[in-house]
Amino acid sequence: MPLESLESKDLRSKDLGSEEKVSQLKEKVCHLNGKAVDLPPDGKLVELIASQGYQGEGFAIAINGEFVPRSNYASTAVKAGDCIDVVAPVTGG
């Protein structure tokens, strides 16, 4: 049997994708601009956007399609499965 087949079979036999592990991972992930990211330890939006490099005031945020006022970033909780969109204005003409 070719080595590649043995390696593939060996990887499949390991319990790397059990439903329990997948479920635990999903409990710790949200989506930021379509990309899966880990939830911040404190679960707050302000920590999430800071951890992703967003600074200043040149963007707006929506969670699950609902606009979040900048004054609420520090108090807004981010939950597993939330879809967060960070939108920056486009300039030019």
C-alpha cells in the first residue's frame, strides 16, 4: 500500500473531529467579515475589534445585521455564532 494511503487512513482513524470537540470550538467562535475568529475572553465587542487591529473611528459595526452605536462597543456582548461586519466608508468619485 502506498505511503500516502497509509497516512490518510491513519489520520482518518484519529478522533480529531468528534462532534463534542466541534461543538466546543463553535462555542468559542464568531464571524468577523466572514472570517471565523475566537471570541474575546471577556466577550465584549470592543476587545474583539481591538484584537483584530481596528482602531479609531473610521468604521461602523453591525452584529447580525443590526448597527451597533460606537458608544455601546464596550458594553456589547459578542456571542458564539454572531456575524459581525466591520464597514469602512469608501471615498473617491
